[in-house]
Amino acid sequence: MSLNSADIKRIAHLARIEVSDTEAEATLSKLTGILGLIEQMQAVDTTGIVPMSHSQDVTQRLRDDVVTETNQRELFQSIAPAVKDGLYLVPKVIE
Amino acid sequence: MINKSLKQLGAMLQGKEISSVELTQEFLNRIDRLNPEINAFITLDKEKTLSQAKHADSLLAAGKGTALTGLPIGQKDIFVAKGWRTTCGSKMLETFIGPYDADIIERFDGVGAVNLGKTNMDEFAMGSSNETSYFGKVQNPWDRSRVPGGSSGGSAAAVAARLCAAATGTDTGGSIRQPASLCGLSGLKPTYGLASRFGMIAFASSLDQSGPMAKSCEDMALMMNVITGFDKRDSTSLNREKEDYTRDLNKPLAGIKVGLPKEYFAEGLGADVAKVVNEAIAEYKKLGAEIVDISLPNTQLSIPVYYVLAPAEASSNLSRFDGVRYGHRAKEYGDLMDMYCKSRAEGFGAEVKRRILIGTYVLSAGYYDAYYLKAQQIRRLIAQDFENAFKQCDIIMGPTAPSTAFKAGEKADDPVAMYLQDIYTIAVNLAGLPGMSIPAGFAQSADGKRLPVGLQIIGNYFDEARMLNAGHAYQQVTDWHTQMPEGIE
């Protein structure tokens, strides 16, 4: 599981974070150290152990299917980077 | 006055010896004087703060005051507050103004407490030294060249420097307890699910929990009464009856069984810290505690497990920061993909990026079983360690952190060394148990500084009242918690 800087660039792309070649190199050494730490887990026999995703054994609550929120579009859009006519603006995605 | 507890200040307010406006102004003046160096607060809004104080005074005048009415509290900048800049310590949210109130903010507002300002923190709560904050590092009031711990480093420094009466924090792997230990105050991470996560900017949702950071256990009990309670807006909030956390404060400790995990006193623990913690345990013996040797055999594994699960959850949670609806957007970009990648590259700091990348990697196709699932399996083993331990004892004690506060910059470039700071705190989050740190004394550093040491107390699920009882009893016979750093008068 040793990584190279091409792997870093691939993972960064999956995470939608731009990294330069220099950054990828610097990140590589740090990530290799962290993954080395993580590797300790592989020595443990976990056969048959049920994964624990949550500390409390509770089930998801359900609520009535009714409208509970009020429309606060203007308030929420007041902190958006770019809006027009009540819509969020992004670069054109459909030609 | 600045060294008085919430309880004492509350009595002064109720007795009309002082007004909330006067008290609040006193703390604001202290912030003006000391914060430019300590950097514990990153956002102040004196107008809002003083208008809350005026409102509190009117409640008090009308006889409608309760325990925390009129008391100035520092709020960790991870909690969204309406009309307040809420940054989570990140450039990503540098200009983000909260459009609503987090549950915890609502609760403090609801009892007439005063929001004194937003405290500094590691970016997105990822760090153990407060050095990853976009808004600069925080000084430890006990030695300004040292870190306050993290991620709730601003809150810890603010309480230690008496810049506020108390503060809030959040704890995903030790972020309340470790800074409380390094800055000489009391901090409590409640049982997972007791405090709502609504409006608390998410890091690792299955571990995140908010809690009080204060000068004493009695003050923390008063804050727990406000912070906890069911919230339908948080799907993991537990629907339990409200408790009064002050109810057992004065119970005698005689006969309480205190477990000492041998793994918490093994290699890696600083000798100076061990000495102070052992003295604190001797004090508990005098109070009538029975000491039991226990074992938490999977302690060492808690760090690798945490550094799979927390980044995995973080990589998912932080995908919301896309530069579209709020937060930082790059100035120049090409297509939509380029906008995402550049905005996130510019908006996140190095440690946050590292954790997102680790999380993305361990969740990616082909690695999920080997890392994520494996970590969840070992998480169960860690929780079972505690389950077994609590068959032998009522509470567990040990060190909070392996060392006292370290020098700024000392571990900043070595993530693995930084992660080891949380060796005694992380397992508690993985199991979802309550954990607390209280001041237990001081150790002398090589350069002659007097640095605080914290004693960690871990309880069984929902056993916060007993933990606070244990802490309060100790604070009745010791005065570590009332000592103040020099140079903050």
C-alpha cells in the first residue's frame, strides 16, 4: 500500500482538491507516515466482529411527512458567492 | 472578581451586587487588553454582546433569572450563531455569517446567558495545538511560548486567562479534555447524543460532542443542565428525561471504585505528568475511593482506528464546501470542476486537506474493507474494553494527555507526533462514553515554567453526575482549579 505522488493526485481529484506537483510530493511523505500508523490495525484478527458504526444502539426516528421549514431563500442566498434572480450561479455545465 | 466561579458570579447578579452589563464590560475590557496577544477570541460583536447583557439585566430585575442568566460565555467558533461570523477556524468560512442559531446557542440564549464572542480553534476542529487555525495560533496563558492544546484551544486559553466566565468546546478525539489539561481548567465531553449537534459544524459525526469548559466541576454541572436535552433536529440526539447534573455534587465518595487502566500509565506517559496524576489518585484514596487495577488492552489501537474513521467521516462532511452556496470561492477558474478544485484548494489548510485525502483514500473502491470496515470492527473491541472495565469499577482515572503543553511549532510539522497527543482521550469518543479533565497540579518544565496537568475521569454511559461528583469532591480539598497564570491581572 505504498503510495506515490500520482496516487496523491488521483485521491485529491476524487476529493475535488487541486494539488500542484510540489504539494503532492510534500503531502506524500506526510500521508505515508499517517498510513503507517493506520497499518497497525492489520495485525488484529477481527474475524466475526460486527462493525460498530455508532456508539448508541438506536434506530432512526421518523416524523410526519409535512412541511416544517419556512422559505428563507433570501437569507440563505445573502451569503452565497454568486446568485442571480434567486438562483446560485456556477460555470456553464451544459453546452 | 475575574476568578469567581459561575456559581459565585450568578449569586452576585441575583443579589444585585453587580449588573450583567458591568460584568460583561469587565470581561470585554480584559479581552481588549489581553486578547491581541493571546488570540483566544477571533470574533467579537460588542453591540450584540452588550444588548444581551441588558436583556439579562431586565430578566434579573423581573426576578426571572436562572443559574446562568447574565453570565458571559465564550462560544467556540464551531457553533453557528445567527448574525455572528462563524468561521470554524477556516479561510473557507472567513466571511460566513450564521443564518440561524445552533441548538447550544439557542439554549444559552434561552436562559439569558451572554455570548461574549467566538473563540479560536483548530481549523474544522482538526488539531491538538490550535496551530491549524487560519486566524493564527493561540498562546497558552501559563507560558505564552507554548500551545493551549486543541482543537478547543481558544476556549481553553480564554477561560485560563479569565477572559470569560466559562466557555463551550467540542470534543471529537479529545478536543475539550486535552486543552483543558494543558491550560489548567475543567472540561467535560458528555455521553454521545446528550448534547445536540444541530448547528455545530460537523467534523466526524459519529464522534463529535459539545460540552462545557469552566473553572470548576460545579460550574460544569450548571452548564450541563443547559447544554443537554433532546433536539429533534439532530438525528442522533437521545430522547431522555432531563437530568439535574448538580444533584450528586456533594455526595460522599467513600466506597467509590476507581479503575486505573495499566495502559494509561505505560511507556509514553511523561514522568512529570505521571507523578502529578499519582498524587491526585492518592488524594482520592484519602477521600475514601477504592483503587482497582484494570486493563483496556486495545488502547494503542484507538489512534489508528480514529485516524481512519474520523477522516472518513470528515471527507464526507466537508464535501459540502463547494464554493457554490456559501463559503470561499476561488477568484479565477475555468469550468465547474475547476471551480470546485480551486475553491477547496484555497479554502482549506494543510491539515484539513490531509485528513480529507486520508478519508477519501480509505473510503475509495478496493480499500473500504481493509480500512474503514476493519476500523469499525476494532472500534467495537475498544468499546468492549470499557464495558468489561466498568464491571470492575465505577469510574476510570488516568492522565488526560501524555505531556504538559508543548512549545508552539514543536510538533506542527509532524502529524503523527501530534496525533499521539490524544492517546488517552480518543478511545472515549470511539466508545461514545463521557470523559472529563480536571486540574490536578503542576509540573515544572525544563525551562522552569509551571505547567498545568490534567486528571482524566472517564464514566460509564450517562454517568456524568457521578463524574462531576468525583471532580467536585476533589476540588473541595484541592485548589489547583482556582490558581491563575501570572501576567493576566
